[in-house]
Amino acid sequence: MVKFSKELEAQLIPEWKDAFVNYWLLKKHVKKVKISRKPTKHVLLTHENNYDFGRSIFDPIRALTGWISNGSGHGVDNREIIQVNSRLSGGGEDGEEEEVEVYETELVQLFSEEDEVKVFFEMLDDELNKVNQFYKTKETEFLQRGDLLNKQLQILLDLKQILNDRRRKNQSGGTTASGFLSSRSNSFLGRNSDFSESQSDYCDSPTTDSQTDEVIAALEKNGINFVNSATRAKTKKGKPKMAMRIDIPATTPTRTIAAVTSMLWEDLVNNPKKGGGEYINRKKIQCAEKMIRGAFVELYRGLGLLKTYSSLNMVAFTKILKKFDKVANQKASTSYLKVVKRSNFISSDKVVRLMDEVESLFTQHFAANDRKKAMKFLKPQHNKDSHMVTFFVGLFTGSFVTLFSVYAILAHLSGMFSPGIEASYMETVYPVFSMFALLSLHLFMYGCNLFMWKSTRINYNFIFEFQSSTSLKYRDAFLICTCLMTSVVGAMVIHLILLSTGFPPHQVDLIPGILFLCFVVLLICPLNIFYRPTRFSFLRVIRNIVCSPFYKVLMVDFFMADQLTSQIPLLRHMESAACYFTAGSFKTHRYETCKSGKMYRELAYVISFAPYYWRAMQCVRRWFDECNVDHLANLGKYVSAMVAAGARLTYARQPSQFWMIVVLATSLFATVYQLYWDFVKDWGLFNPKSRNPWLRDDLILKNRGIYYGSIALNFVLRVAWVETVMRYNIGIFESRLIDFLLASLEVIRRGHWNYYRLENEHLNNVGKFRAVKTVPLPFRETDSDG
């Protein structure tokens, strides 16, 4: 039977952990009460010497008399043991905060261990008040969010009705709907643009039907007017009305460019367009509908979490009070649990009623009255871990080890790495196979990250905004990794066997190209096979990174861009492989064609700069969105990394003392910059005032030595570039082996970095009790005068 403490730890909401009942602390104090009740050895001996008279025929009578005198219901009532009082507290100095009921327990009956019992109930009161206060705060927050979403939904329905009526009139009048959805409205796709239709268009139109007028009048009753409306600008009292504004986030390049253009135009002209009104676009209404639907899903999820919070805390109070009754040999749980059940977090049914209302509204307006379809959005099913995945992971791991052993033996017997033929083999086959090896190593590290995040209760799905039903599990990552490496090593064995048996090199060298082509086809395959949601999500993230800064930067975007900065050797190998096969060099077996070309050399700089450039552009976009100067400081880190990478690449081609000094200066500056950002910003460490010396106050891993060891390891792996300035007189095989080793160490460093980066992000969410994503809403009110 699983202990409740472990069950609670497994089921509680990680971001709200500090708001739950501290069951473990209360359990420790119950043990203190138990220890204080144990009689001393001297008392036991005295009791045995004075009162041990053996059994008597009057023992049953004495027991019956004692039972009647103490009475289960006829003597001392449970309320006489403890008495729980409540009082109203709060309100604040300004009187804006709502008063909260606070509970205090008094001991009516004297206990032999009165001090320990009193401290226990004081702690229990504090926990009850904490839970009650947190529940009340979150309940109020969700209720306000629900009211706001109801208003947003009503505005959306009214605007859709206006759009449908207008479209119907245009069709009946012989015009097309595209005349209404004018191109002018497409120039205002920015984040803060106004998407609304002037009421004057409807008022001046003689064909406006009464139904549309009723909708507009209903909007006006709520104090809402359309932006830039030429009429109805003020209320009867002369006060300006509130204008309606549709805010569509600039998450795509079109919207971003339009937002910047619109903003610059208004700044230059300094006279926003007056009168005439703007237009409602059906596409914008669809975007607004999608935003409201997502907000309803997140609201329902938050309400479900709050309901779970209530039930788990109730069980925790019940369990700890039963433990106390058992230890203290009293029945205090009954009276205290009555108070717990009367408290707000148990007695309030507002959350349940709001959940029912959200289900009803979502089913009606977003699922065409299909409740089963609605619940797929509101309560997505979690995929259960399959034992077949574990089986295939083991199978492919064994196959990889076996094939790699076979490859090593065959390479040694055929003399593949002898000085005569190693250059040709390493220049043609090495780039493709090492590219897959680095990718597999990165997948393996990501699988280790997923395993550690799950083991330490880090909610990576919430941080990355992944769908829990389709997100990759650590077993899945290991399966992809082992499957890929088994295929690669199998291709290497086949390539080596065919090459050793006398097949022409230009035919055998097609094998790495076919392997690379199969991988690309599988990555973009539209069929629902081999983790299609993950593959398409990966392609979307890569698109967002390449098109930086035109896409809004999410956590998963800059996290993936950081991964790419550690995979520059993989990108260089991809460049070599693409050049080798597309230029036709594999037919002539002349690998020098790609190495000596001017375009190839220039492209090497571009590939070395690209990941840092993308990451720098993401910093620019985040600074533009959030106006946080830290993003500009982060931009400087990636610019310094670009300069250092360019200097090392130039030094590799022009080894001179001048370039060596440049490499040392730029790389040293970039490394110090990166180490500072790793430890202080990304990991949140090096806090001199922390209760954990030079770490941070909150640590998920219990052993502090792990953090100190991780700091040292990250430092060592960050300075591995020193090897690039040392000119060793070694062969091409040893040179490629060292390059692969350094690239692998950087991938390992990145996987090691990933855990602490997400740990710090998770602790930030915990500190702010942020367990639900706040979805921006499309409609907001602004002054009608602009």
C-alpha cells in the first residue's frame, strides 16, 4: 500500500506546491506528540511495582464503569477537547481586499503533552488558513476571468452576426463579399491594430435591417462603440464612449510587418486616420474566435486544477487528523473536520458551477453542440506508456551495439583507416555518418532531460506549451535515438562490406546519400506515422527560428535555437554532404571540389554565424515585445559568439600569430560572457545572499554538491575551444576524431545545460503560482477619441 505522503507528492500541482497543506511538517509534529506521550522508564517500573496485582473477577465491571463514565456520546463530547473559533481578517488599509475567515483552535481539555498539542493545532490552523486564502484568491481570479470571457464571447457572436448580415446584403445586392473584405483592412494586421467596422456605415445605409441595428444597439448599451466611428461618439452625459478594438497578436511575419509599418506611419504622420471607419475581416474574426476558444480551454483547465487542489487538501487534513487521534488517543478529528468542511475551499460550489457553464458554452459555440468533441478539447486524453516502446528500445540498443562491434572488426580487417585510403573515406563518408551520430547523441541527451524533468516533477509540457496527448515521452526519445543509430550503423556496415568486396566507390557512396534522403522524406512525411505531431511541431519551430524576428518568440523557439548553437558542426557536415551529392562529386569521387570552391568557403561562415544570428534576432524581437533591457544584453552574448566563431574559422584557414591572438581575445571574452549568462541568468545561481551558498534559495535536487559539480563541468566544457588553437601534427583520421569528440562534448554540455535552464524556469512559475497559461483576449476597450 502506497503511503499517502508519496501519493500526495505524486498528485499535487507542482506550481502550487507551496500552497498545499504541508503534510510532511504536520506529520513530523505528530511524531513529536507521540514521543512526548511515552512514559519514562522510572514511571514504568513504579507502575509495575505498585499496581501489578494480577487479574480480578471485577475487571470487567471496572472496564464497563469506566466506559460509561467516559461515555461514547454520553460523557465528554468531542467539542470539549478542542474548540475552533473563526474571525474575519483582512480588508487592508484601503478596504479593497475582501475579508477572509481565519480559524484559531483552543484546547478545552488538558492534555498531558499540552505544549506539543497546542503547537500542532496552531500549525494546523495556519495550514487551513493558507489553503483557504489561496483557494479564495484563485477562485476570485477564475470567476473574473470567466466573466470577462463571457463578455468576449458575446461581442464575438454579435460581430459574427453583423458580418453575416452584411455578407447576406452584399450577395443580395449583387456584390461579392470580397468587396467588403477590402485590401485596406489587410494593412492593419498588427498586434495593436484596430479591426472594427464603423457604425456610420450601417447607419447611413438605407438597406440596414433591424436585426443588425439591434445588435449594434446592444453593444452600445454596454458602453461599447466602434473605433473611429463618426457618429455616436459620446453618451447622453457627454462622456466619451468606449471604442471596440481587436488585438490579434503579431505571431506571423505578415502581422509583424504590418504592425511595424502601421506604427511607423502613425509616428511619421502623427495624425491617425479620422472618420470613415475600418472594416471587419472574416479572417480576423476567425483569429479572435480561436483566441477565445483557447482561453476557454485554459480556464477549464485551471478550474480543474483548483478542484483537484481542494480535494487533495481535504484528504490531507483528514489523514493528518486521524494520525493525531491515534497518537493522542483522542477524538479531535470530528470537530475539526466539521470546520474544514465548512471552510470556503470545500463548501464553495462556484468552481463546479463555472466548470459546468464553460462546458455548456464551449459545446454550444465551439463544438456545434457535440459534447464528445468539446471534451476532446477541454479534457484531452493522455496516452498511456506502451511496453512495446520499451521493448523496441532494448531491441534497437542491442542491435546498435552488435552492428557497431561488427563495423569496428570489419574496418580493422579491411584496413579502412590505413594512411592510403583513410583520406578518401573520411572526406566522403564521415560527414554524413557523423551528422547522424551527433543528431542521435542530441536525441539521447533530450531523452535524459525528459526523464530527469519527469522524475523531479518539472512541468515541461506547460513550459513549452506542448499538448500532453501528443508530446514526446522520454521512452519515445530513446526509441527514435536507438532506431536512428541502428539504421546509421547498419548502413555503415553495408557500405564497408560493399567497398571491401570491390564495388565501384561512386556506387557505394550512394548509400549515405540514400540514408540522408530517407531521413528527410520521413521528416516531412504527411502520413500519421512515426510521431507526426512531433515532426510537424519540430518543422514549425525551425520555421519560426529561421524567420526570426518576424514570428513571436515562444519558450520552445529560443530553447530550440539554443540547441542549434551547439550543433554548428552538424550543420557544417550537412553542408559538406549536400555539396558532395548535389555537385556530382560522388560520381568522380573528387571530394576536393567542395573543399576548394570559393562559395563553399563563404558558406562556411554563413553556417557558422546562422544559429547565433537567429538567436540574436529572437532577442531583438523579445525586446521589441517586452521592452526588457536584459534581452539586449543577451543579444550582445550572441554577437560576441559570432565574432569568436568567425575568428576561429579564419584562423583554421590562415594559421598565423595575429589570428591566434584574435582568436584568444574574442573567444575568451565570449566564454566569460556565456559563463556569466549560464550561471546567473539561465540557471539563476551565484546568489551571494542565498541560504544555499552561491546557489539559489530553492533547489529541486536535494544534494547541493550536484550543483557545484555542474558548475565546474559547464566551465570545463565551455573552454574546450582551447584545443582549436593548438596545432597538433596528427593524421586526418585523428583530426576528424578529435573534431567529432569536441562536437560531442558540446552536445553533452547542452543537454546538461537544458536541465538547469528548465529547472530555473519551473521555479519561477512556482514562485508566481503560475500553473495555467494566460491567453491574450482579442477584444478590448479604448477611448473612442483614439
